[in-house]
Amino acid sequence: MEFLERLKFKTTISVVSLTMIFSVALAAWVGIRMSILPAIEEQAEDQLQALGENLQRWMQTAPSRAKPEELGARLYEQLSFYPGFRSLRLEDAQGKTLFFSGESQAELSGRAEVRRRVNGMELTRSKGKGDPWYELVLQTIRPGPAAPMVVRTGFQYPILKPLRERLLQTLLLITALILTVGYFISRWFTARITRPVQRLLEMTQLLAQGRMQDVLKSVDVSPLCRPASTGGTWDREVPTPGMCPYLSQSDVQNLFPWRRGPEKVQPTAHPLCSQCHVPAKVGENELIQLLYSFHFMANEIRSYQERLKKRYEFEERLLAACPDGIVANDSTGRVILFNSGAERLLGYKAAEALYRLNVRDFYPQGEASAIKKALQSDEYGGPGVLVNYNTTVRTKDGRMLPVRLSATMLAEEGDSYSVVGFFHDLSELKAHMDALVQTNENLNAANRQLERLNRYYLEMLSFVTHELKSPIANGYMSANALRQEIFGPLTDDQKRMVEAICNNLDQSMEMIRHYLDLSRIEKDELPVRPRKVNLFNQVIAPVLSAMDPSIQEKGLRVEVDVPKNLVWTLDPELFRGVMTNLVGNAVKYGEAQGRILLNAVVTSKGRLRLKVWNSGPGLSEEEQTRLFRKFQRLPSARRSATRGTGLGLFITKTVVERHGGSIWVESAPGKGVAFLLEVPPGLEAQAESLSEGEGE
């Protein structure tokens, strides 16, 4: 496409036209090769099949005592008149040649292809240097005591190759003729297109040079409705450049009816259109219409100047009516704009302030410099913008008023600039704020009391879970030893009971881990120790290995699409907990005999994206909004036989966010559940400082 854009428009049209013609010719040749020639070969094969059926009937009716030489001579005499017949061979059941006459197939190359095989008859084709060679093989059973016989006949159709060459020559000749005629037609057509475009370019250059009168003289006709086409300053529909009623009528809305609003009125012709010379001069040519529209646009520019003047006067009245104070100053601080709102706020008249006062006169000592510094910084909206800056102004009578200042720096020619400030009086708001301060102090005291109670709760939660962890772990080890029959074999009832005990203790250990993690999170004691980690070997593989018994028990198929050499900076211990929670949920709440997919990629923004998907019934939108809340279990999870704390996804989200990442869920009823998380690349220096002196 870049090659075509560098060419002239005429050449581009010619190249495109010739390319289309050549493509059509190529498609025609492909059609001949893929459709016509195969159809001819198919017809020839049908004729050979019919000939084979006739030969079978003839052999069955032949005298049983006739010798093979006599049968071969009679067959050869009858087949010699058949088009394309080349050879005849008679063989016995062991493949011994009894009779042969005709041309040899020694010049053929390539493997024979079986085309048809029906009722003891086989038709094969092999390609040589010329036309294809067909061999018709018949398994015949002669009447009486005569032994079975194999009849092999060879055929070659010399007409296929000349026909293919003649079709190609004819197609090339027609293509060359069409290309030649198409080239001259395209050049003639593009010349008619580019002529008005060239005139339009000339008019554009004149307009860019400011020679508007020369543009207006280049077209000798104007619409009669132009003098009456005037509009107000704020009219919604005004005669815009080129808005001649005849030129503005378009069939676009007829071609695309969905673009037409129900309340929009279709454009109607002007009453003077029947007497105007524009329709006769322009016609239906869109390029000529564009040329005349450009001319009418130049004629309209002057009318815009008056409308802009009216708009300027309206904006002046708008500034005067604004209730807030608006003050503008130049780069030296001299006041150049002072509206009525500023008069009410500061007590000065506009005549007293404009070009007489400096903006520093409105602020306490040093405040103007602080405002200028804030305006040039990024703290309050970016360089050149000041948003909601609280300050104090001094009125004419010396009172100090609190205001909220928003200002913008407007660049002008060279290094000069001006600043426009919007002052909102905060006197009434300050009185309310003082009352709120006292209320806030009371709330702070209540919050401190709540913080003490929350600290006692977290300490108790941490103490209880920590004290329960050791006895439950010891109980799990003892039950697991019984399950492994270390102390002797168990009966079936004992095995079921021990398995139930192990499952309950395992769930209890999971609950204790979740409550310990919650305690660390609430007390802000969850350290993140990032370092460079092989994601598959140090995170994914250990989690899948630990959960393999649960996966096998439900008959799940796990598909892992994680690069073996993917290295990322993160805390491996915390992320093993993240993957344990996500994969554990997929195992617990996914469908039995289903699938689990683990995927890891690096996005175009350089972030690590992990995805854990499992097949199953899916989640509704309302359930998805409740997933990551603390102590939240969905109705579908509560109906499951697996118990939980409702903290797993809350802890997972906290760990991901501590790494600077985000996590979300994608699901729909009946389409499974996918948890996706993204983690930014860790800073190596920061990771080294965080992990310095700390072992895993």
C-alpha cells in the first residue's frame, strides 16, 4: 500500500485496474485447471468404464474352447477402432502373459493411481512425459471349463495436452487484449477525475496565501440563495461552507437508513433552486460538486467574522454574569481582566484594578510567589494548571477572606504568558468546617477506642490459631500414619473413618493458615520478600505436586501452558499460597472429570499475567462481585461438601496487590470460571534490599 501511495493518482488507478484484470484472468485459468480439464478426464473415465463392462459381457459370451491367441486377436481387432487404444494384454490367474499386442508403457514414470474399482474391474492412471496413460484391468470368468483370465487394456488420449495448451493460449490472448484496452480506458477516466482535483488544489493554495478574492473569481457562478442565507450567532443549523441547498442534498441517508434520526427533518430544496444556474453548471459529478463547495466555503468565511464578533461580545457578558471572581494578569502581574464577581469579592471597581493594580496586591506577603510556584509544579494539576488551591486574599478594606483558587497559564507569543484565576469565596464553608473539626475530634476519640478493641481481637485471633496449629498438625501426622497403615492393616470401616479424620484435620489446618494470614494482614505484618523466581519450577510445579491426590480423586485433567524458563521477581512463598488457593478452588468447586487450565504470559505492557480456568457451572455477575470479600462464601460453595473460611480469595487479592498487581474473575453460567491476575515487573534493586539478610 505504501508503494501505491507514492504513485500518482492516474498511475495508481491504472495499476489497480490492470491488477484486477490480471487477477480475473488468473482466476479463469485456475477454474479451467480445477474444473473444466478434470471434467473432461472424468468423462473419458466414464467411457472407459462403459467399455470395460462391454468387454466383461463379451468375454463371458466368448466360446469356452477358444485359445487366448484367438481371443486376443479378436479383442485387439475390435478395440483398435476405439479412440486412444494403445495396447492389449491377456494374463492367466498367475500373471503369466498369454497374449500381448500394442505399445509398451516403458516410457511412463510415476506411481499408478487407482481411479475406479467396481465389479471385478479396475481403472488406473499413470502420468508420463505426455498425456496420462489409462489401464483397464478386467477379472473375467469364462464359461465352461475354461480358466479365469485377466484382460489388461491401455489407452492414451492425445487430445488432453493440446486442449490444455489451446485453452491457455486463448486465455493469454484475451487477457493481453483486455489489459491493453483497460489501460487506455483507465488513463482516460482518471484524467477526467484529476482535472477538478487539480483545480481544487490550486484554489487551496490561493486560500492558504490569503488570496481570497482570486478564489472567489475562479468560479463564475454563485447560488441565488446566498444573500438570504444568514444565521444567528448561536443557531444550531446555519449555512456552513459549501452548504448550497443543491449540493447539500445527499443519498447517504437513503443508502444507510439507520443513520437517520426519527426526529430529523429531511433537507428540502430552496425555492430559488429552480431558477439557479448551479445545478446546470455542476451536474451530478461529485468532484465538481466538491470544487464548487470549496468556492462557496471561501465566500462564507467573511460572514464568519461577523458571527465571531457577536460570539466575543456574548462571552464578555458571560464573564460579567459569573458569580465567582475572575482575574487575569500578564507575565508581570498586571491585572488585565477583572469581572463583576471579583468586584464583589475584593471590593475594587474594575476601573480601579485594570492596568493599575498588580495581582500581588490581592495576597498577603509572599503568597503570590507561593501560588506561582504551585502553578509551575505537578502538585495541583500539572505545570501551568492550578486546581482547588486554598489560599487567602486581602480585600480593599484589609479583611482576609479564605478562597479556593483555580488558575490556568495561557502561553502567548514568545516567552510572554498570561494567567487566569477563578476565586471562589469559602467564608461560609469555613464556618461549617470549624464545626466539623470539633465533630471530627470526637470521632477520632471513638476511633482510637475501636482500634484498641480491634488490636485485642487480632491478638486473641493470632494466639488461638497459633496454639491450635501444633496439636492439630500432630493429630494430622498421627492420622496420616494410620492411613498409610504404618501400625498395621486397617479394615474398610477403619480406612473410611481415618480418611474422614485426615480430611477434617486438613481442612482445619487450612482454616488455621487462613486465620493466621488474616491476622498478619490486619496487623500489617505480612512481609513481601521478592526475588527472581523460576515461575514453573518454584511456584507452579510444587503446588500441582502437593494437590495431585485431590486432582486424581476428582478425575481432573490439568493442562499447563507456562514457559519453563519464565523468571519473574516476586515472593515465591506467598505466590505458592496464591496458586494453592486458586487451584484448590478449581479442584473443590469445578465439575468432576473436568479440566483445569494454567496459563502464564508476559503482556505487551511487560506485565506477568497468570490465568487459572476450570470447567464447571460458572458464576453469575452478582456472585462475581462478592468473590473477594472477607468471610464471603457463595451459595454454590455453601452447598458443597467442602468447608471453607471465606478468606482464601481475600488473602489472594491482598498478596497480589502487595506485589503491585491486580486480580479479577471472568465467568458466565455454564462456561466455567477463570481467575486472572497481573503482576508488574519487580525492581531488582528493591527486591535485593527487601530480601537482604532474610532467608527463604
